[in-house]
Amino acid sequence: MNVEEMKYFSNELLKWYDQNARILPWREHPSAYRVWISEVMLQQTRVNAVKPYFERFMKECSTIQDLAHISEDKLLKLWEGLGYYNRAKNLKRAAQIIEEKFGGRLPSDRKCLQSLPGIGPYTAGAISSIAFGHKVPAVDGNVLRVMSRVLANKEDITCTAVKKEIEKIIYKILPEKRAGDFNQALMELGAVICVPNGAPKCTACPLSPICQGYQQGIEEKLPIKAKKKKRTIEKKTIFLLVYEEYILIRQRPNKGLLSNMWEFPNVEGYLSNQKCKEKMQQWKIDVKQILPLNSSKHIFTHKEWRMIGYLIIINKKPKELKGIWVTKQQILDKYSIPSAFQHYLKILFLQ
DNA sequence: AAATCGGGGAT
DNA sequence: ATCCCAGATTT
């Protein structure tokens, strides 16, 4: 791209953004804290999914100081259902570091931001440019797609080298004045016009006159991405253990998948009705009634849980069982249960 | 470089 | 079913 085209790129993109920017909660009085929280929530997560979480989070935890001292229960509850729960833990850790080492204020420098947990190359660039106006790129999936089309670049955008190459090009195009708007505009264009999976809306695109992919008629073949590997399948049997108005839940380990989230007791594999009875004996549970429940499945990025379940009404609270007995209300108020268990959680609430 | 980590909406 | 999302971190 020559200098003229880069000027055109920047000018037309900003002009388009001025007329088409969506009204989003984090764009209202965008403090560094609000930009930070929104950008972390938006990692691999769609705008519409984030909106309600962002507004609730800001009500319940409106400053860095609040965040540095929030309880884990409350933090996970605010994040419940959003996914990638390490994001929430990293937010709190970063808030504590910001209090200790940065005087309670977010740094503006990109490299400095990137030293904080949960803030990588993209998020550091986004905060630095959007909240502080620094001239730094913020290259996310949208930007990679838009640029691979504009440049008709047929390299694999999942490669680190290609990402760095795009960052360099963006840096050259970035305007001195409105770097934050430019970065947001490029992402917005990717989300609204230069969409993935099928036909981008090139006739409505301000960059089509300089888009090489469009002019070569290969825009729908771009970007090039390596194929993902298949998901592994895991079978599980879920137990809804109910004693009077209490239900047994347990906390997952603090590492790995859904770490520190709460779940219903479960075992690997499908247990028959008979094997389920035996398992209850093994756990020394005084069973009153066993009811088989409908199967359910939950798809993660890299694995798939196929589940069956049993509703088990019991006569006495067993002592030595791992977990805690809670009411439905306590689950709603305090304990975070991931969406994977939604099917069985719903059954519980029908009881 | 590849694997891990969630959940949901669009196609 | 597959893809992808305002990615980061660990292996």
C-alpha cells in the first residue's frame, strides 16, 4: 500500500466510523478502568454477550480498589456464564498489582500494560490507544480478517509472524490523533461489514476502492486459517443428590477446566441404574429413591461432554462426602455453576 | 507452534 | 455440524 492509499484508508475508515459507530456501554464515559474491563470481557466473546455482564460488573465493582478486594465468590458470580474464568481471576490479580506498583492507576504504556496478568498484545494496545490515545496497534481477529482481505494476503493468519507483520502495517496507517477510534473502527468494520463465514458486505464498505481482495474477487476465500483439530468426547454421569431442601455441590480444583467453579458430583462414564445404586452404596448414601434423568451435552472449544444423570433422593445427610449442602437460593446468590450443568440445574429448580 | 480455556450465535 | 468471536497463558 502506498502513502496515498494509507491516507485514504485512515480517512475513509474514520469517516465511516463517525457515522456508524454503535452505541455501546463501555463507550459511555470511557475511563481506563471501564476500557480495561470491557476489553477483557470481549476477549473471544461477542459484543452482545458482554453488554449485560459489563453493566452489572460496573455496578457491583466500579473501581480498581473494589476489584482488588472483591471476594472470589462474588467475582466468579459476576463472571458466571461468560466463560474463560481465568480472565476474572487475572483481573483481580492485576488490580492488586496496580494498587501496589502503579499507585492505583492503570499504566498507559503498552509494554507496561502487557506485564499485567490477563493483558496480552491485543488488550494492551486497545487500552493504550482507546483510553490514553497512544498511537499503538490493537490487532484482534476482526483486524486480521479485514487486513488479509484488503491486502489480499494469503498467509495463514494463525501464525505469529503474520500477526506481527499486520501489526507493523497497522502502525504505519495509524493516524497521529485518533488511534483509539481507528482501532475501534477497524474492529467495528470487521464485525459489521467485513464479516466472516460467507459474503462480506463489500458494497457498503468504505475500503472497497482500495481492497485488493475485493478487486481480485477473492474476498470470500480470505482469510486463510489452519484447520482446527477435532474435539474429544467425554462421557459423564451427573448426580443430583437431594436431601429435604438441600442439594449437594462441590468445588472444582483451582486449576484446569472450569477451575474453582461449583458442580454437581459426577463420575466419568455412563452408569447404569444398577451401577448408580452401587456407587451410592460405595459413598455410604442412604438412598430413598433414584430417578434417571434425560441426557444432555455441552460443547467446549476442545472437548464435548455427553452426560446422563440421576436424581437421588436420600434419607440422611452422609458425613464424609466431599462437597457442601446448599439450598437453591444459595446457588442463585453465591455459588457459580458453569453452563455445562445448566440442563441438570434446571431440573433441580423444577423439583 | 500447539494445546488449553467457555459459551453462544450465525451459517 | 462448523466457524468464530475486540485472546491470553501454558506447554
